[in-house]
Amino acid sequence: MTNSIKNILSIAGSDPSGGAGIQADLKSIAACGGYGMAVISALTAQNTRGVRAVHVPPPAFLAEQLSAVSEDIEIDAIKIGMLANAEIITELTTWLAGIRATAVIPVVLDPVMIATSGDRLLDHAGENALLKLMEFTDVLTPNIPELAVLARTEVATSWEEVIVQARHVASTHSVLVLAKGGHLDGPQCPDALIDATGILHGVSAPRLATRNTHGTGCSFSSALATFYARTGDWVQALDSAKDWLNTAISGADQLRVGSGHGPIHHFGVLWSHTAARSADSMGAWWDSIASTREEIDGLGFIRGLKDGSLNRDDFEDYLGQDALYLRTYARVMSRASELAPTTSEQRFWAASASGCLEEELELHRGRLEEWVPEPSNTTTAYLNHLVSHSDDYPVLVAALLPCFWIYQDVGTRLAAANYRGHPYGDWLETYSSPEFDKSTIQAIETTRLLFDAAHETTRAKMFKAFETSSLHELYFFAQTASDDQSVVHSG
């Protein structure tokens, strides 16, 4: 995934309450790593309880907005949302046809056609105009009622019917369709990219119990467009967008917006990271390992552990190496406790060491029984790296930090992916806890204080130790047969 910032244009209606439309799109784009731009196709008067009025500016003003943006700024992806009538859609289609004639710009169309109440938002002329617009679209993201309109059939009541309808629309209009299962019942919320042949790629997440889902469709399509602009791959974009959306929905109840159906928490991940790190030195450290974190998220082991498809032998191999790692890791943290200059730091590292030993024992009691594997070269290399810093407290603390921070970051998403009947559900439960979150915050703050007070030479050693440990975290997750061993061990 490239680190360059991509410019994402949203063309949609506004929502003054901030939960949907242009406002949700801009939040989603920013949260997913893009620079958001907005062309407003309609103005609404609405809140979390519903829409009161809609004002549609003249089509000529839409054209002026589009020209102003595209003549000055390079557009890397376009997300299209609410379009109020045939005239607006026709104006947009004319502009988009001209843009696509000279540049390959991916377009995600969220066909806002059905209100939450079930009322049709577009008349017959508008729906026909939308079909013409779809000729310049790469991906459609309809909800289930909107999919039925596009497929000219009854609303689907099962995931199988959704797939059939999406495949029909994909074939008829030569587009990819993001089929979404949010309107269905059941413990899971499935989504899938569909082409004319069927499912190109599917993802799923547990259905979350919250009434605060206002703007979910707008946000999902904006996230998909942003991640595609960054990766150039619809499958990877869907994986990233689904993970982000699931976190945003899971954090929705933390917000207190309105008395109706509130918004999702677009910046849930960002805010949790902000709470867990200072905005200065540690923020820069975290950003510096972005590519390593992205590689970890893309590993077959992590994906398989998340969706339950991980091979049992690979899982047991990982647990065995993890048990071996925790033994020495605990001893290294005990050494940090010995070196720590303050009582509070001594207690923190001692408690963390004790917690590691308890976890290692649980691994053996719960799954490994009496089997103890030989340490792999990857495990040995990581532990040797930690032990090599056992006489320099600030550098040792920096080397220990990624096992807190990266583990907590990955673990939060793994725990969120858990569902009833998951083959590794009991293990995923251990990946995230308020206690470990608190410990992670303390480890980050301890490192920050040491770094800020250190000489430049020590600072350089601390960052190098942190960076190298982060790579070892990647190698450790990548050492099972689930991955192709393409990760280069340079640490």
C-alpha cells in the first residue's frame, strides 16, 4: 500500500447532523488515509430522527463545482452518493464521461434510491438516468432494497438471493457489485464483491448490536474508494474497508449524537490510537512503521485467524512458538524491572512479566498440554534481539514496546472479528482487554518519557530497537505455513 496521500472526490448530498452524506464521506476518506474533496449535489435538513426537507441546486451549479475541482486538482478516485433527480444525474454523467475519456479514475457509485422508510427517492426518469451513469462506474454499492430495484425483482430475503441479484446486475451493466448483507438477519454481516461469474471476494464480520448505524452505506463506499486509490486492488480495498467499518460501528455507542439513529464512529481507530500515544515522538514512531503494520494485516495467518479458516496445524505451531517466546520475554521484562529507576516502573515491568508467565501456563493447560516445540530461527532471532539490550534500560524499553503496541493494535481487530462458533473464538477473546489496553498505554508513555529525556545517541538506539522489534513482530506472525515466506528477514 503506497504511503502517498490520494485525493478522493465525493459527489453527494449533505447531512447537517454529520452522520451521512458528504459529511460522512469526508470523515471516512480522512480516517482511511485520503484527502477528501466534496461536490454537493443536494442540501438536506435532517438529523438523527429523519429528513425534513431537501433542496437541489440547479444542475449548472453542480457543473461549476465539478469543473472548479477537476481543472485544478488531480482526482485519484470518485465516490458518488445521493443524486436527487434525472437532471442532476445527466449533468454528472456528461462530466464523468469527459473525465473518463482522458484519465483512468476509479468510480464507486452508492445508488441512493430507497429511503430508510422504504420510500423511493428517484422517479422513473431518475432511475433511467442512473443506468446511463452506471456505464462510467467501476463498483456499485447498493443496499438490499436498492439491489432489488436494479435487478428489477423482489427484495432478497437471504444471502443466496442477494448473490444471485448482484451477479445479474454485474452481468447486465458490466460492473462490480458490492453485495451487502446488513439488512439481513443473523449473527453475521456478510459482504462480497460480485462480478458476472459470481463471488470475486467475500468478507464477513459479527453483527453488532447497536442502533447507531446512520450513514453506514455512505461511509463504506467512501472507504472502499479511498483504499482502492491507495492500493489499486479491489479485493484488498474491501478487506481494509470492512475492517475499518466494523471498528467504526463497534465504537458508535461511544458517541452521543442525537436521540434517533446516531452515526458510526468514523475516527474510532484514530481516537483509540491517540488515547494510547502522545501526538509527538511516539506518534512519529507509530507512523514510521505503517508499512510493517500493513504487511502484518495482510498476512495469511492473520486473515485466517480472523475469519476462522486458519489451518489447525498452523495455529498449533504458532501457539508453540508463542509459548516459547513468552518465557524469555517475561525474563527480559523482569530485567527491565531490575533496571527501572522508579518504583512505579519496577512494579509495571514486574507485573507484566508475571502476566506473561501466567499466559504461557494457560497456553499449555488450554491447548498445548505437554507438547513443547523447538524454538524456530524466527523466534530465536527475536528473543536474541531483546536480550541484546538487557543492559541499557531506555533501549530495552523501546525494544519491548512493539509487543505491547502492535499486539494490542492487531488484537483489537481480531477480537472484533470473533463470532459465535468461531473455531478459535476462545483464543480471540484473549486478544483484547481493558487491562492490556491500559498496560499498552503505560508502556508507550514510559517509552516517550525516556525518549524525550534522552541524548540524541540514545534516541537513535531506542528508535532502532523499536523499529527492529516491529519487524520481528511481522516475522513472528509470518513464520507459519499460512504465508509464503516472502517476507524478507532483514532484522
